[in-house]
Amino acid sequence: MFNLWKISFVIVALFFLVACKQEATKDTLEVAAKEEKVESVEVNFEEKMIDMYLPEENSEPRDSLVTHVMLHFSSNVIEKPEDPFQVEDIYKVFRDYGVSTHYVIDRTGEIYRFVSEDRNAYHAGEGKIEGVPKYENNMNRYSIGIELLAIGTKEEMMPMMSPELYDTISSKHIGYTDKQYDALQDLLIDISSRHHKLKLNRNHIIGHQEYAPERKTDPGALFDWERLMSDFEN
């Protein structure tokens, strides 16, 4: 009887050890799968970036740590009001005018890289952030520029076009798309992973109009800051 009980105990113990081993193996595989998935997402994000580098004379080597991202809107609406968002047209405008940006996000959420992050893009111009003298007329050195292909309100666009021209623009070209917000959030997370001084909050992610309110209106009243920042601040 004692031997039978002892054998039974050994069988139960073996069964328990096998079950624990299987559970541990399952947990290990799940962790590995999650890590592989994260790595895959990072690789895929880089792979889906479309490189359209501007000439080097449109930027300069970076010599300061990145602390900010500045958002803008862009279009070719003056030349092509019926088709204002061709990336090739935007590229030519930047190239020909000697200005630049690091990234462009089109209406479908595609991300184009015009300047590498280790260079200063010429996107900010003159402006200032109250209380921080080093940023005055000097924001290119400390920021990443992102252009979203979009058109603002009639009032915001008046410095660039006539009211009559604005009235001819299709409503589908006004404001921002869902895919642009999604792509922008992903891009900001990706950028912040490389720049530890850059925080994902409204002190560090700013609009051009906040830096230069007397001359700039972008990204404008149609840009939903609350939507953009909600995932970062919760």
C-alpha cells in the first residue's frame, strides 16, 4: 500500500512538473513573440518611409540636441488648386526656394523624408519661445520639422491667395485626414525614441504659428491638437 501511494505521488509530481514546464515554455514563446512583433513594427516603420532627400545646400549639419518638433502645413494650391498635394511639387518648391523640412506626411499617411535628423532643416525662420532666449531666430538648430499636406481656413490662407481662389478649392482638401493623424503619432513616437530631450507634450511639440505668430498661421485652427496629444498624455 505504501509503495502504491509512493508511486502515485511520483506520478502526480511528474505531471505537475511537466505542466509547469509547458506553461513556462508557453510564456517564453509569448514574450518572444511580443518582442519579435515590436521589433517587426520598428523595422516596418523604417522600411515604409519614403526617402526624397533634398540637396545638402537646403540644410546644414546639426550641432545641438533636438528638443522640439515643429508642425507645419504645406500645399501647392496656388499653382494647382485642383490638385494641390503632389509630393513632387512640394519637393520642387522646397528645393527651388532653398528651404526644407525633415518629414512630409501626405493625405494618405505616407511619410516622406526630405532631410535626415542629423541635419538642421530650414523650416522655422524667425521667431521665439517666451522665456527661452536661445531659441530666438534659432529654432532650426533644436527642432525637427514636419509638414502635413493640408490647407487651412479661409482666413489663414488669405496672406497667400485671394478669397476667390480659396472658394474654388474642394472641401476634401481642407483640413487634415485621419491617416495623417495616425501617421503623425507614429512618427513622433519614432522620433522621440532617438532624442531624449524631446518630450511628447505641448511644450515640446509646437506649431509654426506659436513660434512666429505675426507671420505664420500653420498648422492652424483646423488641426486637432487634443486628438494628437491624447495618446501621449494619458
